[in-house]
Amino acid sequence: MISGIGSGPVGVAIVGSGVISKDYLKNLTQCPDVVVVGVADLDVARAAGVAAEFGVPHAGDTASILARDDVEIVVNLTIPAAHGEVARAALAAGKHVFGEKPLVTEVEDGEKLVAEAAEQGLRIGCAPDTVLGAGIQSAVRAVGSGVIGTPVAATTAMQTAGPDLWHPSPEFLFQRGAGPLFDMGPYYLTALVSLFGSARRVAATARQARAERVVATGPKAGTRFAVEVPTHVNALIEFTSGPSASSTFSFDTTARRMLVEIAGTEGTLSVPNPGSFDGALKVFEPGADEWRDLPVAGTTLGRGTGVVEMARAIRAGRPHRASGDLALHVLEMMTAMTSSAESGEFVTLRSDVARPEPLSADWDPREATLY
């Protein structure tokens, strides 16, 4: 049983004050059900600067922020290779954890982390929380209402020329735990699991177009760095509930493409980009000449939405939606795709996860509900 803890707004600390931290802080400081009390980073001066920018009262190294009694949830925004270490430290300090994706880089580490949290009565949450935004939640509700009949198959694509063209320090995005599959895959795969439930087995092919990339912008412009992971992955996914999906994840495509389409027995649904919190939702029905717009309703707050939903769930003693179990299943899907690309065979998944209940259309993280 998941029990509620405490009352009133939930204290939150940010660990990792890189680029993405400002998105979280901008949004979380608008939400009265959470209070950001600290920012931590290996670079304490950078943490202090970010804390000051958003009016957060405390900044320091990770140990000092984890030691604070007013911190209940640690938001782990470190690089993927550090996700496990920081999450375990937070659990050891008695804190719940909400982390950026992926959960960790190895399935076995993820299983241990989720189990350790459960044993301590603590929670693991994980991005992407874009699936809690108006776009994907409206799609989930539309599929549930039977707009396209019985879902048969999905087609998804995430294709760009790569973050080395715009990110000032893109090296980590081409290292183990990243690449187009592990960096962008969680958005698309978490959306598919939110729509269909657990995947049963996967297959994939993968390749790396270039062994080196060049930083294109910022102070490191012109710097060459090694590529450690595949940069183009094609995958097939079979879901336990019946539908299948074909998915492409690429940093090798000059033509930018973000696509999610769900084919059903009574129509096809065009789903908003799962990397965003909003977007157009359309249906193409039998006999139609063009797509028809469907209503999109829900929150468009942005990153941090899952932290607020998790905070409310802690107080209510109910499961939270962007859960460690969901992130672990998606991690296993991605790891299995990597294994399949190496072996040339389908890989059957061990994990199983319940499809999260959709949020109501009027759910609003900016409301005060815990006072």
C-alpha cells in the first residue's frame, strides 16, 4: 500500500543546474503544491547562480542539499551516466526521486533502484512528463473513447540532423545512455505505452553514420568528439494488448520529422509530438477527404508537470503516473532494441507495467490543492 506522507506543499530540490534546470525551475516555481527549497551542483557557484535567478533560498553541493529536512523530492537533472548514483544517494537520505530520462543506463541497475525505493517506502518518478501534457493525454482519451475503433498499429519517427548542430556541449548526447534512441526514444516509447500498455517484444536494426561529430555552436565550436552509440535506429514493437509499432530514431536525417500516427479499425489518429506538452490532434475517418481536428485539453505547463503530479500522489497516498516502473519498462524496451540490433533477433521483455490512468481534462498543476 502507498501511504500519504505529511501535509501541505511538498519540498523539492534540484540536483544538476545545467540547461534543462531552468525549464524545471521556471515551471515549478509557478506551482503552489511544491516549494523549491534548494539547488545543488558539482559546480556550487553555478548552483548558486541558478538558485538566485529563480528565488530559491538554498544552494550547495549535493550532500548539503540532500541533508535538508525540508526536501521531500529530489529532482535529478544530472547527465545519464550519473542518474543512478544521485538517485541512490537521495534514497539513502530518505528522499523520493524524480529524474530526467533515461531512468539509468542499465536495466539491472534500474531494477535495483526501483526495488530499493519500494523497500524504503519511497518513490521513483521519471521523465518524460510530456505524456502528462494536453497533447498526449487528449490522444489517450480519444483512443479510449473509441474514436478510431480498435487500435491496430502505430508509426512513429523522430528524425533530425543531430544536437551537435545546436547544443553548446553536445558530447554527452552521443555517449552511452544517450544517442537518438536513449535521448529521444523515451518520449515516443512512453507515449506508446501510455496508449497501448506494455510491450511484449521488440526487434531493431541500428547504425552509426559517422565516428566523429563537430560542435557547431557556442564556445566549443569546431571541437571534434567521438560518437559512441548508434545514431540511426529502426525498431519494431509488439504490444501485449495487440497493436504493433514501427519506430525510427535518428540523428542522421537532414529533413526534420516528428511523427506519431495510430491506425485503428475505424480511422487513423495523428498524435501531437510527444516531445511537447501540446499540439494538434487529428483523425482521418473512413470515407473522409481530409483530417478532422479533435479537441485538445489539459495542462501545457511544461517540464516539472510530473513532479507536481507525483507530489500530489504522495500526499493522497495513490500511485503517481510518471513512475519508476513505467520508466524501467521503457528502459528495457530501448536496451532490448540495442540487443536486437546486435543479434538480429526479436527480444522478449521481462517487465510489465500497467497503462497509466489518463488525467482529467481540467487537471491543472498551477492550482493549489494541498493547502
